[in-house]
Amino acid sequence: MSIRTSRPKNSLIFVHYSVNYYDREVRLEDENKTIGIVLCKDKSESVVEFTLPENNEQIFASKYQTVLPSKEELKLLINENKSQR
């Protein structure tokens, strides 16, 4: 996980690079592929994106959670957290 201030496009590039690195160099053979989730909020927009390793088109959710939240649900969450500050 990385928490940083940047533009949504830059964050997506950074997370995609990190997901690919982690999947090639750190992930163990018996682990599912790495998933990157970008949550960005600025004054005018909320961005939610998922990124997967290269050549991967499927997401396997954790054993403890069977469904990932939708992009819309995550946008609502970051908008609610912003308004509570």
C-alpha cells in the first residue's frame, strides 16, 4: 500500500509498475496474482481504478472476501471520508 499525493494518472502508472514488480519479484508461487487499487480524490474528481499484472485478465478475490467493492462504492467511500475531515 502506498499513500501519496499526486495526479490520478501518475498514481495509476506508479501502482501498475509496483504491481508488476511485486508479482515478478516478491509474490510466492502459491499466492494469487497481485491486484492494485488506486483511490484518488482531488477538488474536482474522484478516481477509482484497478490494475492487474501484465498478461492477466482475471481477479481472484481474497479467501476472506468474495467480492471486491465496485468502483462506484469506493468513490462514495473516499467522498464520504473527504467530507468528514
